[in-house]
Amino acid sequence: MDSALDFHELRALLQWQVELGVTEAICDAPVDRYEAPAAAPAAAVPIASTPIAPAQANEGGGAVEAAHAAAGAAQDLEALRAALAAYEHCELKRGARNLVFSDGVPGARVMIIGEAPGREEDREGRPFVGRAGQMLDRMLAAIGLSREESVYITNVMPWRPPQNADPKPNEIDMMRPFVQRHVELAAPDIVILMGNISCQTVLEARGITKLRGQWHEAWGKPVMPMFHPAYLLRMPAAKRAAWADLLAVQARLREGAR
């Protein structure tokens, strides 16, 4: 029986390998590792007793300092957008199509901070589009909010990571000053953190299952962590918890967040 794969099957296998993170072929022919000569043991390298901080691992800490300087110099949202566009220390910028800065109403009482752009966001240059964006819009509408009238939206990362991977710790460190300045300039009453990466950036903590449903404070603002809409699409059972969090936001707005 002919076992040759047709074009479509080969393409599907290749796409599957790309999604797993394969970037290159090692060699054209298989290697029998049992027949290969054993490699000489490498010399032991002493390990430094002090761990290297993420900022130190990137240009001696210059990337984070540059982010602080650029973000702090921005006096309005347009200047902050320009500062991000000019920032050259984050490698993600080189593989992204567009800078994804914000959507919605600047100065709105509610500010949502998502994680990182996906394919649709990278293509359109706006956060939370596609299926996750549609889910977010339905969530907001359930408590009388919308990005067209009463919500301002941004992401921790303004550029899409390859294969939608989680941003690295040093990349989050670089973006934290920009996110903090974004909150200061947008001046919302309430900040909603969608997902673990947003919590890691703003609250410097992970574990969205434990963090959600409780009010926190960061940068002088009340903060509510919530499940990311993309997670709710994968795990519909979590919508009940998300609804409770939305009601908590609605009650806080009615009481007056400040």
C-alpha cells in the first residue's frame, strides 16, 4: 500500500510542528545516537552565587532604565504611544506587524489591561478583537459598559509574541513602566486585569484563580483581576465566576470608586 502523504497532509504536519515551536531542521538524514561516539564531558562552569535579575540580563539593565525614562517623559497618551513606537530594546517589536496601543475611550472610568496581542490584534493594531474581543464586548454589555462609550482598553505588551507565547519576564519588566504611565495618564477609576500576565505586570503576582474576585490596589487605583475572555472561550464553566467579578465592578462604579 502506498504510504506517501499528499500535499495537504504534509502541510498540516508542518503547521503542527510550527505550532509546537519547531524553527529549523537539524539535518537531512536521521542519526543513530547509539552508534555515534560519546562526546567528551564538558568542563564544569562555576555558577554565580547571585542570580542575575531580568533587567541586568538585558544590556546591563539599560533596557528597563530606558523604559522608565521614556515613559516618564510622556505627558499625554499620544506622547506615550510615540515613546513606545520609538522604544528599540524589546525584540518582539521586530516580529510584529503593528504597535497595539489602545482602544476605547481615553479618560473612561474603567480601564482594562489585557496580556498581549494575538494574530487579529497584530493585524488591526487594536487590542481585543476577534473572538476574545467579541466575548469581552458581551461581558461589558452585560453590565452596561462598552468600549465605544465607557471603557478604555490596552495590553501589557504592545507587540505580538511569536506563536502567541507568554511574554518573557525581562519583556514584562521592560513594559511595566509604560503600563504604569499608561494608567497614570488615562486616570481611570477602576482597573480590570485580564489574565495572569496582566496580574504579573501590575500586581507582581500570578495565579489568576486565587487573585480574581478580590479587590487589590496598585498605582493608587482599585484593581480587579478577572479571567481572560480567551480562557472563558476554552473553559465555559468559568463564566459564572467572571459574572460575579463583573457584578463587583458594576457595584464599585455605582458606589463611586474614588
